[in-house]
Amino acid sequence: MSIVSKEYHTISQIAGPLVFVEKTEPVGYQELATVTLPDGSQKRGQVLDTSETTVVLQIFEGTSGIERAAGVKFLGETMKMPVSHDMLGRILNGAGDPIDGGPAITPEKRLDITGAAINPWARAEPKEFIQTGISSIDGMNTLVRGQKLPIFSASGLPHNDVALQIARQAKVRGTDEEFAVVFAAMGITAEEAQAFMADFERTGALKRAVVFMNLADDPAIERMITPKLALTTAEYLAFELDMHVLVILTDITNYCEALRQIGAAREEVPGRRGYPGYMYTDLATMYERAGRIKGKKGSITQIPILTMPGDDITHPIPDLTGYITEGQIVASRDLYRAGIYPPINVGASLSRLMNAGIGEGLTREDHKAISDQCYAAYAEGRDLRGLVAIVGKEALSERDKKFLDFADAFEDKFVRQGADEDRDIETTLEIAWQLVALLPENQLSRIDRKYIEKYHPAHRKSE
């Protein structure tokens, strides 16, 4: 694309973060522009929409101070992210500029932040177990390399603490290949940002991480480019430097609110609950940048985190996210009120690719069987809690009492763990076997007899 150097003074309208410019030469979608204010200062913008008569610019720094007489110059190029191996250990703002007091990043490449969708034919099947150190994920809803597995949380729940714990502890077992974390926070408060940075520095996790911070008082436009910058960085580390990359995006709800804000400023016809009709496509362009590519050693695994407005899992944001991603980890307000951390609702959570990452040679041969048994027993125990509320515990049979006790013990011993407790998969499976030992052996219908004889505590003690 040839660089257009002409300056236009044809601003017809300023609405929210948008500037409408008329009578321009042909301009490309997502092309960068500068707006020169009367005092000589400049603001950066990007083409959001273009037609024969009008070009719509989104201004990164906000439109305050821009007048109709301001000059607009189109730069003839799209936004690019300077990337380098030296980005590891750095903290950047939502626009990709360092905010950690360190030097500017010397780029090895400059990549278009829009990225390219992975050709479905070139995709390799996600596999290989990623150990997060959190039992309720590793044991029951296993994360697999190349997967996109969101966390559905709610306002006030400690999803950020869970995200930090995963960022600190995640590793691909059985390999010495480099593992990196790209952490992008969107629309967070200054207090949350300080907590994130302090935790990364305290634990030493920053050494293998690239952190992007977009604060709540930063422009909404910046919130929309932050995940794109993070994913572009992840693609460079994964597919050019052969790293395993875990991308954590929090909070997707803030990103979608920015989409709705921009849509309202453009006077678009709203879709469900006022969100743009193209939100599904927009989210898919982010989520589908995760995966593995045939012939490439590196991979991108993605954990988007979103807070469900009003704790409503049918809200458009979690609803559309669930269609695109491969399962979900659901946080529970009831468990949080009971003082259980991490408050992960195992019954409502699901990892659709779990079977690809567990079993002999990956985790352990008994993993699926013990996981299925715990799930079934926990579900029955939870159902019995409703019955106890009606008839009382005394009315239950001895068998039912054991399942009721199992549900309580499962939450207390398996789901509950410390914020700095890093359990390996063997520890997680061992806890699960200790718990199923509370049940009569003839009730362990999901576990093959050979695994019971090999791993059940009662049989091991008798050997």
C-alpha cells in the first residue's frame, strides 16, 4: 500500500472515541492515521470503517481536544507489534509500550497485530498434558497443549488469583522445551494492576512472562487492541521461537464492553443485550489464534477469563465463548462463600479435549477412570444434599451417607488447596484415590478392577 501523505481538514463529526473524516482518497481498513491538534500535538488513530464518502477513525488516546479544524494524515500501514525474545520478563501497557522502567524493546520483527487464522488443514490436534498444579483442573478438567479453555467467573470471585496461580505453576511435563506465559489484563483497576505486577515479581514468574496491562481508565479503543498485541507476541514466541506459550486473557467481559461502546458510538444496530451482532465473529478471531501447527514445535494454549454479568451463564459473552472454545472452567459463588479456594465447580466444568492429554505416557493409566468415578460420586453426593434438606440426614441409608460424606470430603481435600500450593498430577490422583476409598468397593463402578487392585489404598496396604 502506498503511503498517503496528504493532510485532510474535513472532519465532519466527533462521537465518543470516533472521528468521521470526509472526502478522502481511498483508505485501507485498519490503516493507521495521525490527528494533529491546533496546538501541534498529535494523537494516533486507526481506520475502523471506510466508504466512498466517509472514513471512521478510532482514536487511541481519546478525542478530547480534537476540533473539526484538526488535520488528519493517513500513514499507509496497519498497526504492527515489535517482537523479540527480549520481551520475556517485561511489563507493557495496553498499547505495547514498556511501563516497567526498562529500555525500549529492540525488535527482531514487526508483525501485523491482526494476525492470520490458522488454516484448519495445517492444525495439529491439541494433545499433551499441561500441569497447572490445581487439582480441580488437572484431575477433572485437564488442560491440553493447544487448547482454549476459558474460566467462567463472576464479580467478586478470585479468578485473578487463579489466573496468577496458573501463570506461576503451568508447565509441560516430560520436556525441557521453553515454556512462556503471555498475560494480558484488560480494563483492570490500578490496584489490581499493582497486585498482578507484585505477584509476578515476588514469585519470579515474570522471568518467563510477557505482561500487558490495560487499565480501566485507559481508552476503550486500547482495550480492543491489547489482546491482539498479546496474541501476536504469543504467535512469535510459539511459531518462530518454538516455545510452548500459555496465553491468559482477563477480563474478556471488559473487552466486550469496549466493543459495545464503540458500536454505540458508530450508531450500529445492536444485537443481544446491546452487544454488536458481530461479537461472535470478533471473539472467534481471538480464540482461534490458539492451537498447534503441523511441523512446528511451538504451540499456543489459551485461558480466557470472563466474569458473567449477574452470574448468568446464558449471558451473550459466556454463551458465545462456550460455542467457540473447547469447554469451560466454572467458578462457584457457593464454594467461595464456604471458604473454599479455588472455588471451581467441578460439576459444571468441562474440558472437551481432556481425553487427548491424559492416560499412560501422558499422566497415568488410571487418570480417566478415577476422574470419572470422582465425578459420578460427587454428583450423587451433591444431589443427596437436596434430599437431606427435606428429610434430614437420619433418613438416609448407610450407602447414601457415604456418598454425602464423599461430596464434603471432595470439596475439602481435593478442590480446596493453597494459593501457592503446586500439586503434581501424582499428588492429585493420590488424593482422589484416598477419597474414593471412603466408598464401598462395590460402588466403584467406573473403575476397572485392575486399577483398584493397583492403586486403591486398601489393596496397597495389604501387599
